[in-house]
Amino acid sequence: MPVRLEKMGECILRLRKERGYSLEELAGLILSSPDELRKIESGTQQPDKMTLTLLSNVLNVYPDSLQNGEIHYRASQSNLINLMKETLKYLEETEEDNKEIVEHIEKMQKEYDIQREEKQEEEKTEQIEKEEQVLPKREPEKAAPRL
């Protein structure tokens, strides 16, 4: 497939700006000069294979798509690591929130003596069940017939 220099240059420029790199910074990262990068971005120069590979790695896109003037992002290990860090942070915050909720529930139970009431209800239920096991239920006595 023919290289679309102008489209490729537009993609590189767009990605560089999205990532917040200056022309000089990105040129340094891809071991190139700012003038060479400027020519690549303007579509007047085709990057060599090494420069294209470095560009795609730094900009986190596939080199083939970049060469064709398209942007197809790839998940890099650093992106995955950052996602994992964010997930762990969220879980830690959730755990802290849950601890606060548990502490609040315990405080409310103590304040309103909820546990004691629940325990008393359980004890009454257990006592009734024990009595029913020990003493068989009586049939209600029938009234004696009247004469």
C-alpha cells in the first residue's frame, strides 16, 4: 500500500499535540532532529523504519496504520499498568468507605441499642422453640356437654 505522507504527517502532528509533546521533545524521544520531524509532520519527508517504529512506540499506535495515515491505538504495558493502578486506588477507596460504613452502623447500633433488642428477640424465639420441644402441644379441651 502506498505511503500517504501528508496524512501520516497530520496524524503524527495530531498525536504529538494530544500527548503534549513539543516538536523538540518528540524529536529527542525518537532520536531525530526537530527539522527532520517538522518535515515528516508536514508530509514532505518519509521517515525511515527506525524513526517510524520509534514514533509508533512513543505515540502508542501501530506503525502500519500510522504509515497509512490512520490512527489505531494500541494498549501499551504502561497504559495497562496505569489502569491497574487506578483500579487498585478505587478498590482501596471503596474499602475505606466500607470501613466507615461499618463503623457508622456499629455506632448507631450502640446508640440505639439495636443489638440488644435483636438478641432479646432471638432469645425469646429460642425459648419458645425449646418449650415446644419439651412440652407437647395440648389439644384444647372440649367443653363438657350441657344437660
